[in-house]
Amino acid sequence: MRSRILLTTGVFVAVFVAGTVATSDHGRGATRQWAVVYLAEPTLIGSTIVQGPVLFTHDDAKLARGEPCTTVRLFEPATGPDEEIASFHCIPVSRKIVHAFTLRTRPNTEMGLGCVLTEYQFAGDTEGHGVPISAHAH
């Protein structure tokens, strides 16, 4: 029983640490960024409320083509990306550089539970990625 608790604690610590790490290939010409984060609060993303580890991926090439450039997937620490929970065309927003992956939210007053994702930003980036209101349509 004690080893199970230690293992579970270790997984959560790994997820929290991974939540502060985002990779960017901007310097090498690649167009895709990703980050695994742990959502401690129930968060509405698109039409799904999620809590726990998720993977955010942004693709600049898709953005340039007018396609959904952001995908959000559930993330299982043991196996990696899982079910896609949202996909949308973000709204680029100029921001100051952040040193860790950053989420911007607002209270979920409509449902009275948790928060609603309004924007995200990758570590080391000067661009935020706004979530369109249509992504929250039910």
C-alpha cells in the first residue's frame, strides 16, 4: 500500500514538473509547439470540462492555412497522449515573454463550476493563443 502511494505521488510530481516544461522549435524553423500541463481546477476547453494532465499542441503552419491550429488532448503519464478534447483556430495575441507555460482563464459562471480557458502561452514566447468563443459553443 505504501509503495502505491509513493508511486502515485511520484507520477503527480512528474506531471507537475512536466507542466512547467514546454518545447519550442522556433529557432530551428519548425512550426509546432507543445506542452503537457496539469489542470488542478475543472476547466472548460471547447465543450469539455477537464481536470488533470492535458497536452496542448499548436501548429503555425495550420494557423497560416486557416485550419484549427490548436489541439488539446488528455494525457496519461504512463502512455502519453490520449483522446482529443478540443481543436480550434486560435486568436494570436501579442504578450510579454513568460518563463513557464501559462494559462489564462475566467470563472465558469454559466455552469458555476471551475473555469473557462480563454488563452494559453508557451514558455519563452511573445505570442499568446486566444480561445475563440465559438470553441465553447455547446
